[in-house]
Amino acid sequence: MKRSVLIIGLAVVLAAVGALSVLYYVRQADARALAGKQAMRVLVAAQRVPAGTTAAAAEAAGLLRAEPMPAEAVPADALGKVGPEIAELVAGADIPPGQLVLRSLFVAELPKSTGLPIPDGKVAVTVALGVTQQVAGFVRAGSMVAVFDTRGGATSQDRSAQGGVATTRVLLPEVEVLAVGAAPAGGQAAPSTSNGAAPASGQVMLTFAVDTTQAERLILASQTGSLHLALLTEQTGVKAGTRMDTTSLFGTARKGDRP
């Protein structure tokens, strides 16, 4: 019994000595690496620093630690401490463990991005259209289009239509298409093709850059009428306010045309 206790005790002592030896070797290796070189104290992420965390909060939570590094290997914007000039700045993105903490990683506020290049003063509005209504798939992100609205007639969604007369008119003479993709099947929109064009079949989700008034008109028309798009070029345009209805459909036929 005494012999077993002695063996166990000896094993514990040997393990402790081994651990101390490894620690001593590591410290000596660090010292040798820094020997003959000027050492510099720098901050390293001890744990992941989530985006939006202030530098002061990261330090207080123990997410940062100080380590010595050869001065010649330290980037110019590496931080050696959290000073007052950076304390209230926030991490612009997650800082992974082991990452050298740089001044450039902290910003005044997190960037606000919608994932869409929405022009200043505009909003993004999405409507779903069939392939025919969006020019057989040739409409793509960056296209300039005119939007036409048809309402009235026997199949109209517009409950205010009277007399069964269908009318098509220019709703928006010129708007920019921000994004194109297949209509969602399970809550997520399918990606567009590699060249930004719409998928070849099925409904298509088109997102437009419009002002507030245009957004109101586009949303209402998409709910009560039938929309069609027309591709525009730099040399072509569409006049606002033009219209055509079933009572005058053939009244403007060019001379010589046969019905």
C-alpha cells in the first residue's frame, strides 16, 4: 500500500517537473527570439471581439491581451494599449482570436449597408413579373426601363374599372433596375444569373430604384393592375402620360396598315 502511494506521488512530482520544464523552455525560446532585437508591447485578440464592440469594452472584458513582439515586425498602426483616442471606437468587423489589434480595425460606427447600391434620395421597391412582362429575361441589374400599367377589361384586378374598357398607360417613364432574381419558392430569392440577367423561366423579382411618389405608384399598380416593362437605351425614351385603350386601339393605325 505504501509502495503504491509512493509511486503515485513520484509520478505527480515528475509530471509537475515536466510541465515546469516545458514552460521554462517556451519562455527561453521567446527570450532567444527577442535577443538582440528591440521588443515592443502590442495588443492581440485573446478571444473573438464581436463587431460593434468598443475598444474599451473589449479590454475590460479580457478580450485583448498584451504580448511582446520584435519592433521590426510590428505594423505601423498596431496598438500597444487602448488609449482615450480609441476607447469609444468600435470594431468594424469581428476580430478573430490571435489577430494583432490594429488601429484600422476600429471605426466610429458600424457601416450601414443594405446590400444594394441604392442611389441617394431613392428607395428600393420589388415587384414580381412574368418572363413576358420583363422583356423575356433581357432585363438585368443596371437596366433602365419604362413601366407600363394595364387595367380595366373583363380580367382586370382593378375593381374601380367600369364598362369593360382596358387601358394601358405609361406608369413610370424611366427607372433603374437594381437587382433581378427568381421569385422565392421557400422564402429565399433564388440568385440571378452570372451576368445579372433574369432566369429563363418562372416569375422574376425585380427591384427598382424609385423616389417616394414613384414607389407609391409602382406598389399600387402592382396590386391592382398588370405591369409590363420596356427596355430603354440612351437614344430612346418614353413620354409620361401617354395611354391607349380598347376603344381607340386601332384608331391610330398607320395609313396602309391592314387590321
